[in-house]
Amino acid sequence: MNPILQDLLTLSHELGREDRGLAILGEGNTSARVGDETFFVKASGTCLGTLKEEDAVECRFSALLPLLEKDGLTDQQIDDALLAARVDSKAKKPSVEAVFHAYLISLPGINFVGHVHAIAVNQILCSPRAREFAEHRMFPDEIVCCSTASVFVPYTDPGVKLAQVIRRETEAFIKKQQRQPRIILMQNHGVIALGATWQAVLTAMLMAEKAAKIFVGAAALGGPVFMTEAHVQRIAGRPDEAYRQRELKM
């Protein structure tokens, strides 16, 4: 088996573990860059926890990235484009969210992307405090694993429209933060983690879920108390924390 595909299956199975509460049934999707021209993405309707080799579809960037520039596409046109993007015309249909995967996995240094509907994170994303959670940090490990802030995406219809908004908000984040995001939070929807390795994606996702549980608990006690910007930047710039990131394959 292609080692990249094996890593994608490993990531998918880890994200799909029932005991973690990140995704059930057909929720969520994953992707992995094959090279400059193609990437693997989870097939529509398949389950992360039991994903098999035939459930990952190799798609062409050149067939999906142009959709980001188009408005007013019908659902049928999008379906046709997804099917046309397959390297193997007999493969399963790619996830409808393959377009945002195509964009994110084409960013410099990004080789894996995972998206789930995590319970604790979605408790916040379905509340009035969603943006607050995205823009602040509460403890050092959250900074190390999830970076200094997360991209916040207002609720948008899944598919091409969502991919376009994700691109807009991610580009604004990179311009402001001068770094790639590790976590993207989608209002009333779910969370995306991205990284150079599958381990980096899993680490960021698990820490985002832990941070969400802490946020919800702290909110029940009158908080949370956020770290100051100076403290956040101090942790982000410490050499020992950079060493930890390398050890975590981030």
C-alpha cells in the first residue's frame, strides 16, 4: 500500500475512535497530499473509524481548485466536478468537502488535513462564545499544539461556498498572524486540523477538544480566564516549546 495512504488510514482511524467522541457514523473527513498534482480524500458516506483503502479517493488539484473562483454552481455541477476530479473513474465519489481539502492541503508545508464534528468543540461552536474560543488561549499546551489562535469561519453551507469562506478567513489569518493555522473552527459545524504530518493533525485535534472541555468547565465557574497576548507570544517563541513541537512531529 502507498505509505501516504497508510498514514491517511491511520489518521482516520484515530480520529474516528468512538471513545474520543470526535466523529460517529459518516461524520468528518480526512485528506493527504500525494504530490503537486493529486491528493487522497475520504469518500462520501464512509466512516473514519473503519476507513479502508478503497474508501480513499485520489483527486486532482487542477480539477477542484478552480471551483473556488466560481459562483452560482448548482449541486449537480458540483457533483459532476467531484466525480471528474478522480484519478480513477471507477473510484467512489469524493466527499463534498474535498474542495476545502484541496485548498488547505495545497498550502505550503501542509500534507495532512482532518475534519471532525467533535462534541466538546461543537458545544462552543453552537454557542454565542464561539469566536471568543477561537481568538484566545487558556493554557500553554493549547498554544504549543493549536498555535496562538484559530481561524474562525461563520456558518456557511457545506461544499464550494464553505471552501470559499475557509480560504478567505485562512488568508486573513495568515496575513495577520504571519503563520499557518493549525486549527480552523466552523460555526455550528465542526473543527479542522492541518499539519505537516498525520501526528501533527491528531495532536492538534485532541488538544482542541481538551481545550473545549476546559473552556466549557471554566465558563460554568464564571470564566474562562484567558492568557495575555504577551504570555501567548512568549510560549509560542520559547525554544523548549519548539523542541517539544519537533518531538511531537508537528
